[in-house]
Amino acid sequence: MFGKDGSELILHFVTQCNTRLTHVLEEEQKLVQLGQAEKRKTDQFLRDAVETRLRMLIPYIEHWPRALSVLMLPHNIPSSLSLLTSMVD
């Protein structure tokens, strides 16, 4: 199902986490627009977003360094960078 190095599984996980973060941020934005939550300063917003994304790694933290090393293999770099740039957007 997944390649020998597991990169497809790792890329899928990163994609899923990025999607979950997007949904969380969209829901928070809706609450702000409805007046049910206060708008945060940019630095606090970014801090909370990064923390939310990092917390998604907690169940896999023991294996995450290896996963990152797999993503940095030369043949995986284009896909890895694509996910990184999509998260920045």
C-alpha cells in the first residue's frame, strides 16, 4: 500500500494535519465574525496555530525525527516542500 520508505504514509499524515489545522482556524475565524470570540493579535494567532499543529504530533513524537529524515530524502523533497508551502499559504 505504501512505498518502502513510508514516505507516502508520512506525506498523508502531514496533509491530514494541515487540513485539520485549516479547519480549526476557519472555525475560529467564524466565531470571531459572529462575535462569539475576540480577534487575537497576529503574534498570538500565529503562536496558537503553531501550537495546535505541533500538538497533532504528540502521539507520534517518538517516531517523528525518523519521519522527518524520510521526508528529507532527495526523492521526497519536492513533495515535502509542496506541503510546507501550502501550509505557509
